[in-house]
Amino acid sequence: MFEARLTQGALLKRLLDSVKELVTDANFDCSETGISLQAMDNSHVALVSLSLRAEGFNPYRCDRGFSLGVNLNSLNKIMKCAGNEDVITLKADDSSADSLCLLFENSSNERVSEYELKLMDIDQEHLSIPETDYDATVMMPSAEFQRICRDLMVVSESVTIDVSKDEIKFTAEGELGTGNVKLKPTSTIDKPEESITIELGQTVSLQFSLKYLSNFTRGTPLSDQVMLCLSDNMPLLVEYKMDIGYIRYYLAPKVGD
Amino acid sequence: MSKQTKLGAFFKPK
């Protein structure tokens, strides 16, 4: 038997909203430690890795590890039927899971709705993501990163990210001209969510597709801060951390010029 | 013109 009850149902709605554009079908791997998902987009340029710890659900029950093959589009449609304040419970019979039951209860428990999502067999290979000691790790307000991606997209579909000890610089060059945004580390003690920090092993400069980065910023509502990890000739890691776990996006770099 | 790489060049299947 699998059962996972999340009092903050809105979190699940936002999580699904943050992956729906990138991935169409995915396996939710359920185990006693929690729920995880790893999936690449169709072009194998970007990968999303989601992890929700069992402790974040109450109750959480998963008698044996199994996978729920989900069409994220369909799941999103059903999630739209949940209120932002609803408690959401996921249930499945882990021996012959051919459907996922979703229960939405409003706070006063007067309104309970139940949906069954048909599951699919998804044969998806998992990639092993090497532990990387990144050249640069940048923490910044997630809204700031979202704005930079949106603003620089008016100039070009690519952005070069340069990180040095005391600056992260985003540069875009296109037909209409160029644009760049430079951020310096700040440490606002009273408002940690607005701080910008740079941990630097060595300077790094990489180019990425802004289309994908903008897509990743759908994770902005999940966390006040976003972490960017860069290493020369390695995919970028963009992470939004939550109490219950994290959502990580990896993006392969653009090379040559 | 810069070229987009693929994740398969960096992450190997398990």
C-alpha cells in the first residue's frame, strides 16, 4: 500500500507546474524514504531531478519501493481541481498500481474530492549524476534570477554566465544589440532571502540557452533563493530548496562561438 | 554560432 498525505497541497501543485513544460511523461519512484523523479526533456539537453522526503508527508506509507508512471499533463489537469488550501493525499496499491488515487480535502473537511489517474508504463533510463565539486556556487533571490532570464531573453536566446570572486555577470548578445546584468555579493543579515553569495573555487564562464533557463524559473514560487552551480564544461545546476526536499534542474552548456 | 551540447556527453546511464 502506498499513501502520502501533504497538508500543504499547494506545494504539490507548484511542483508539478514547475516541471510540466519540461517533461511530458515521468516515473515517480516511491520508496520508504520518499518520492523522487528524474526525467530529461525530449532533446536531452535538460534534466529535472525532484526529491520529496517521507518526513514531509503525514502520514506517509510505502510498504515496498515501486514506480508510478505518470503523464504529467494529465496529472496537472487533475491537480487544477485541487484548491490551494486543500490537503492532498496520494494513494496507490503498490502491488498492481495501474492507477493513482488523488484525494483533495478542504480545510473544514466539508468538501472531499477523489480522482483516479490512469498510470502508464514508462521505460525511462536513469542517468547517474556525478557528485561535482563546482568551480562556483552562487546563491541569489529566485525572483532576481527569474527577472534576469526574462530581461535578457529580449536580447538573445543565449546567455553567458561569468562568475568571479566578487561578481556574477549575465551577458546576452543578439541582433538588436547586447545586454548584461552584474550582481555583487551582498549579505543582508535582516533579510537573508535577499542575499547574494558567491563561493568560488576558480573563475568560470559558460554559455546556456535562455529558453531552458526561463523554463527552470517556473520553480521560483517554491523557494525565496535559488542556487546556481557552475563548473567548466559541465552542465549548470539550478536548485530550488524546500523544507520537504528540492527540485534540481541540469542544463547542458552551449559551446563554441 | 554556439552549439548546444547534450546531457549524454556528461551524465552516463546508470
